[in-house]
Amino acid sequence: MVELKLHIDQSVAYLWNKFEAALESSPCRANGVPKDVSFVGETYSHETSNGCPDLEPLHREIMAELKTVREGQEEVSGRLANISGSREVKVARLEHVLREESLDVRVYLTNPGDQANGSFYVKTCNAGNRAYGSDWIVFQQRYDGTVDFYRNWTEYRDGFGELGGEFWLGLEKLHRILGSGGATYELLIELEDFGGVRAFEHYDEFAIGDESEDYQLKTLGKATGTAGDSLVLHKGKKFSTHDHKTNDCPTFYHGAWWFLQCYDAHLNGKYLIGKQTQRGGNIWHTFRGSLESLQATKMMIRPLAITNRDKLRARP
């Protein structure tokens, strides 16, 4: 990286010396020209278009070399962005590991509805906000971008990733859990930006349809929390992926979700670092707007009966 930057600096100096020498010997000499690479190219274009044919061969040479210099500058910028992103990801990964140790994480086998060969593992944990208690079943978790969430319909239906890292439990498993035992389920969403600021939003009811209904977001209860309600506009929408969709939102925003045109919330987007110049990433509009991608997201459910149990335990 340092060697590349030095090479670029030397190239800029070389181009400037050529430029000065050419102007010194030319009737088209310009005075007081700032030493800026982009200005060098603009000046040559201006001078050659104003009757200075003696500069034309050098102009072509300079422009070709400027192109190489600019490509080098772009490479340096890209590498610096990757280094910065890598640092952010490593910090996020460490924070996640340390936090998991304090949340009483458990993994166990379950079979909602007692289906033949229907058992699967789930992960439960305490809420980050202690007021919301324990025994939350996690169905989505992201924190470092190591798992690609741009997946097809089958993968979102069946699930992907590892419970110990980033993962999506699977829409079919989620539907089975929500439909088991006649219980009403609540939803808790936890968010964190790259500045370490955390927020949450709680919904006192949550249910989705089955696969024949494209796992439609059918029920979404009253929202309370610090993140703001960015999910309400998605109520009634069908889940879509890039190969199973009603519009181009999954492809355009590189993810999968209960899209409308296109989203107010999207937590399965491309993993991007912080503020962006255009919409994209993991977004919760009422928390950090549509141009700032989040570091960590977690979506969790549990039966409301557990909420009532926790309230009873909390009584004096």
C-alpha cells in the first residue's frame, strides 16, 4: 500500500515536470497553474483546442499516463476501504462473542407439531434489554457480514448459516414454531449501528403465512421501543427473493424480505459498513435512516405466555 502510494506520488511529480517543461518551451505557456493532476489534463485539453498543435503529442501521452495514475488512486482508495471495513468487522465479531457469553445462549432440538423427521435445532437467549427477559428464539442474526444473505427461495425457506454465527433459521421452521400449540407469539428486533448505539423494537403479536401464501407477514401487533416502527408498512406483504418475487426489490437491494416498493426496513440486505451514498445495506429507517447500514441485527420470537410468566416473577 505504501509503495503504491509512493509510486502514484512520483507519477504525479513526473507528469507535472513534463507539463512545466512543455509550457516553458511553448507559446501557449500558462502561468500560475496549480499542481493538480486533474487540472493538468484539463489545461492540456484547453491549450490544444486553442491552436497549440505542438502540445498535441504530449497531451495524448499525458492523458494516457493520467489514466494509469487515476486507476492507481482508485486502487489505493479501495484497499483503504477494505482495511477499514476489515477492522470494523473484527471489532464487531469480538463484541458479538463477548456479548453472547452474557446472554445465556442455549441450543436445543425441537419439533413443533411433532412431524415425522421434523426436528431441528433452535437457539435461544436473553434479550439485550433486560426488561424483555429470557427464552427468545432467534431466527435471524447478523453482526460481521461473513454470511451472504443474497440467497434464493429454497435457502430462505429452509434456512442457512450456523447458529453459532450469522444465520437465517428458515421461513418454514419459523412458520411451524409460530403455529404450534395455539400460542400467540411476540417479536423483538435488536439493532446496533457501527458507533455501538443500540436500539430495539418490540411487537406484541407476530405471525406469518405458510409457503402457499409466500410466508406473508399476516400479523404485526403494537410496536414499542427505541428504534421506531419501520416494519408496519410491510404488514400484509409476501416474502420475496431474487428468484421468487413480485418486483425487482430483492435483486436491486441484494436481499430478501417482505418487500413493498421497496422497503422501510430491510435487515437481510448486503452487509455494508455504516453510511452510504445511496440506499442499500441493512436498514431500519426510523433508527438510522435509509442511507446508514447497521452493524448488527437480531430478530427473535417467543410465546406471550413467557412474557406473563416474567411479569409474575418480577412482582414483589
